[in-house]
Amino acid sequence: MEKRWVVELSQEEREQLEQLINKGKVAGHKIKHAHMLLKADEGEHGPSWPDTRIAEAYNVSESTVRNLRKRLVEKGFEAALEREKQTNYRTKLDGEAEAKLIAIACSQPPEGYSRWSVRLLADRLVELEIVDAVSHMTVQRVMKKNKLKPWLKKQWCIPEASGEFVARMEDVLDVYQRPHDPKRPLVCLDETNRQLTRETRPSITAKPNQPERIDYEYKRNGVVNLFMMFAPLEAKRHVYVSNQRARVDFAACIKELVDVHYPEADRIVLVMDNLNTHSVGSLYEAFEPAEAKRLADKLEIHYTPKHGSWLNMAEIEIGVLSRQALSGYVSTKEEMIARVAAWQAARNAERSTVNWQFTTQDARVRLKRLYPVI
């Protein structure tokens, strides 16, 4: 990225700064700024120190060095030596102004903007002549007090009230209330994909007062699909890693579930969402009819409603996997398999599970708005 506000001092300016430093009877901040400007000088006689080195040498932040360069370029030599003046309005919003601010924050942002920011809100208050002047910090305090964050959006599956939705919801909730039966184990299945990424430059390990530093540039190395098979009553999970999320991959996952993990079960009670590949038909596209029928007969399938994937406990377990094991770069499928296997073994050993408490009776009270009106 091209550097802005480049410091290039003339020989006369360097001599002036050096004289200021040698005087001694000058404010400490001026001497410090003079030292920093001399080190930042990229002219003919300057050492051209980077901001990181200057910040470390003079115990300041990199933003302080950057702002110093900016003041020199935009405001001149004398302004750079002085402390940056703070303009912080202490205007307090009265009840009426605060109510209008909240109303603006809950409205659509101006054309050309996707969201409100505290600075936009402060500007709008002045534009509408609600206040003469107000700082963005004052607006931020009001937002915090009222627990409003108009600059954030939460993506959510918003269901529509229908008999189909509540029928499938109550079916899944009733399944969750069944006691554990080794011959009919409950398994929640969900899937997600992860991009494989490879670092182009080695990361810098963490040190005291310095987090790990990872370069923002990376190389894409393909995608893998993760099938989460989670048995909450047994506190076990098994993750199947495939190259893609096609029907044959789903069928291979089901075969592993039936023949490897639960070969002694009479039937597997399977809870999953309505993804187009999650069907018995996928088994017939991957295997001979006799084998597909054998696998299908081992399954008792219960589908979550559309826009109701939160009812699938495997989705919760995928969230745990993502936070605990997949937050960093994973470069190859082999590395993904190894990392997931280690996480899976550790979590199974701890017997971690989901303590599901939401029942059909709870749904009829708390989600009454989703039930059709008779």
C-alpha cells in the first residue's frame, strides 16, 4: 500500500530540529516530536525509519507517528511540533434530542450508505437543527446507554407462521425428549464447507504484549465439506471430510454412519435439515439398489422445518468446531482431516454435549406467534 504523508525535510529544516533538540529549554513533547520527524525523514539526508521502528524507539503507537507525519504535510512545520489539539464537544442531549436520535438510528441510512455510523448520526442531528453541535462520542454514549447498534446487522432465519413449520418443529422436539436407546441412537446431521487457505508469508508468533501477526494475503487452495454426525445422548460426534457436498458424498457419509459407527443399531433416528442432497434418493444415486435399500431401512429420518435449522443440534456443534479448531488457516485436506480428528477425539473424551431444554410445551408458549390462528 502506498504510504501517505511522506516526510521529506530540507537541510535547513533538519538543522532547525537539531538546534531545538540541543537547546534543552523546550517543552518535552516538542523535543520528542523533533526526534521522531528526523527519523521519519525520507529526504536525501534522512534515515527513513518506518513507523513501527519509530513507535518502538519512542514508546508511542504507530498511529501517533502517522498523525505526526500527517500534521507536518497538511498543517506545516510548527503545527507538527505542537500537540494535536483535541476538539471534543461535551454537548449533552436532552430527552427530546435523545428520542429523535434513537428514531433516526432506527430508520434507513442515507442514500449511498448501507448503515448508520456514529459520525453520520452526529452529522444528521446538526443537519436537522436538533442540536447546534455534537461529537460522535456523545452519540456513541447515547447509543450504548440505549443498547442500540444501528451499524450492526444480525443475519437470522425468520420463519413464517404455518402448520407445516410447527408440525416439523414439534416432531423434532418430541424426538429430543425420547430416552436413550442403544438400539435406536439419536444422531443429528448437518454439514458446512471450509475454504482451504495457505499463507504466502510466515506468520510472526505471539509475544508478551503482542498478539500473533498473520499477513492479510493468502492463497486459496480449494474447498472441503464437513459432515457433522452428532449423538447428543452419547456425547459423541464424528466428522466426515469430503471434497464436495454432492449426493454421493452424503451417501458415503450415511454409509460410514451405519456401518462404522452404529453397526449394531436396529435403526438410527436421524435429524437433519431439508438440503436437496439430504434424501434417501441420494443413496440410490451412489449405490446399487439392494445396498441403497439396506442403508435406507436403517434410518428413521426427521427433518427440521424450513428456516428452522436452529432445531438441529449438529448446527450448534459445528459452531463449536469452527471456533475451537478452524479459526486459523488450514492449507490442505490432509491437514483439515488431522485437525478435525484431534478436536473430535478430545471433545469425545471430555464427553461434551448439548444440554437441550427446549420442549414442545415451551414452543407453544414462547413461539405462539408461529402457530396458525384457528
